[in-house]
Amino acid sequence: MMTHDIDTVIAGILEDPALDRSAKIEKLQKMRQDTRAEMRAASESAMVDDVDTGDHLKHLDLALRDLGADHDSIEDRGAATL
């Protein structure tokens, strides 16, 4: 997924009137977990391209912060951080 695509997906979630704040946070956190898993896979395999993955994580973190979500996970604070 290219960075501008992630921006479009995030904007779609943030602007969806059918989703309340908690549903938006839940969707964004799921995307963040998937992105973190992709980053872990990329760090363990030369066959996975992670060029945009760090940017995706940054955009997701910003969106979650803007919603007032606590997006830090245990892996973000521990020794296993990427």
C-alpha cells in the first residue's frame, strides 16, 4: 500500500459518519497492529519490502493521537521494539 493510499483509507475512517469515535479507534488500531506485524516480517525476511511501512505506522499514530487514543502497545516500550 502506498503512503497516499493509507492517507485515503485513514481519512475514510475518520470521516465515516456511521462510525463513532471508539469504532474509528478500533479500526485504526487494527490497521496499526497489521502494520507492526508487517514491519516485524520485513525485519525477519529479505523477501518483504517495507519501504512504506514506517510511514504507514506514522500516519496511523497521528490519526490515533488526533482521536485521543492511547495507541502505545507493550511492544512499543519494550526491548523488542523495531
